[in-house]
Amino acid sequence: MDQLAALLDGPRARGAFLLRCVLDPPWSIRVQDEAPLSVTALVRGEAWVLLDGAEPVRLGPGEVAINRGPEPYVVADRPGTAPQIVIHPGQRCTTLDGSTLHQAMDLGVRTWGNAADGGTVMLTGTYTMEGEVSRRLLEALPPLVVQPGGPVITLLGAEIVKDEPGQEAFLDRLLDLLLIAVLRRYFATHEAPAWYRAMGDPVVGRALRMLHNNPAHPWTVAALAAQVGVSRASLARRFTELVGEPPMAFLTGWRLALAADLLREPGATIGAVARKVGYGSPFALSAAFKRVRGVSPQEFRRQPAGAVE
């Protein structure tokens, strides 16, 4: 598992908010739901994404916009259309003066808009990612990413209007696939985080996968080097050059990010978390956690999810 996979294996889409929007101009929606990550796929028509203080970005059929929250943004039929609709936290939909629009614009199963056969059709989904592993990837993204979505858009569009057993789980996985496809395309053509680029290296990539897949193993640089078939010095030098930090420093950060997410789970004990991420005792985990994050595991658990230490 790598960090892109971990993003969707831990706090992945589970009961994600998914909606098919059907609209006729003029329309403009201000999204201020504070979601960490939002996905908008355009099936038909044209849309513009407007971030505060940035140039408008056009979205054409087959393209996907990924917005990194929690800052608000506007999606509209054209840049000059003033917002008429506001999306609040909890996906509450109102007019600018606060009147509810949920029932008035309901067009059926997961479908919403101002015209049953409108010229613009969009698929929207939101993630509620508050984990430490997710934060590592979210911090590598710009506020807005626009890329082609590929065939997953067609499949998601066909399935989003169905109401069958297991449909929510099916839609969650389709949303994950769409997100992965877009992020892969983006990182292939734009500046990617060092750990992502390093995954393609035959030596360092293999070492990263070992650390990701088995953080509880008592790794040393020598043991890791033996597994990938190079000298200790060679691995340490190449790893640091490509990833930006030595292997054991990377492993500590990865272990503590996993521990932070596990500590949020109901009923998790510090001892159980310590064993899962490679610390021999609750004391060892607590010492490392406080040294790196400035708070103890107990104090971290009392903080609101998503708070920055």
C-alpha cells in the first residue's frame, strides 16, 4: 500500500454525499460546505469553477474538478452569473437569504436541479477526510485540479440514479476509482510530492512499499537494504535524495500518522495502537508521539478531529 492507496483505504468514501445535478442557465452555486475534498464531474454542457481571488476555470464534458477545502468556491454556467444557491455544511441547500431549496429542486433518486432535462449535467461527490494519512496527500494538492475523468464518469452517471441493494457502497467505490484516476493523471503531468515520484524508483519504491505495508516490522536501514538488494549506504543515500528524508525518519512519520488515525477509532487502546504501528509498548509510542507532535496520545484524542497540532 502507498499513501495514495492509504488515502482511500482508511478514510475513503463511506456513505459519501453523491448527487446528480441537472441545470438550465442561468445557474450559479456557492459551495461553502467546508468539505476537505469535493469532486465534480461534468457529463453534459459547460461549467466554470471560481475560487476566491483566482481566474475562472472552465470545465468541459468528461472533465473532473477536484476542490481541496475547506475554502468556499463557486460553480456556475458562466463566470458572470451571480450565485443563487448556497451549499452549507451537512449539504444543506438554501437560497442566498437562507430559504431551503432541498424539496423544491428534488428531481428523483440522487438527482437535483432546476430542469428535468437541463443542458448541464454534473455529478458531485464529497469526502469527509480528517485523518492524518489523508492530510499528507491533501497538502500536496493545489486548491483546484481539473483533469479528464475517463470512462468511470459514464459508469458513475448510470449508477448514481439507481436505488438497489448495496448501491451506496457501490457508488462509494466508483467515486474512489474516479478520484484515483484523476489524481494519477494530475501527478503524471504536474509537480508530484516526493514520496509519489519515488514510488517509481525500482529500489526506493520497493522500500517504500515495504514500510507502508508493514509498519509494525522492526525495520532498520540494514534490514530494509537487504530486502531490496542494495547496500545500507546506497539505500540511505538514494532514499534521502528521492524522498527528502532518511528511511527511518520517513518510517517514524508514517507510523505516527497511522497511529493518529487509529487513536480516533472508538475503543482503541494506546497499547493496541502501539503494536499495530511498530512500537513495543504504550510508553514508547507516547514518547515518540509527544516528541514529534508535541502532545501525548491521550491529549491528541481529546482534540477535535482535523485540528492541527
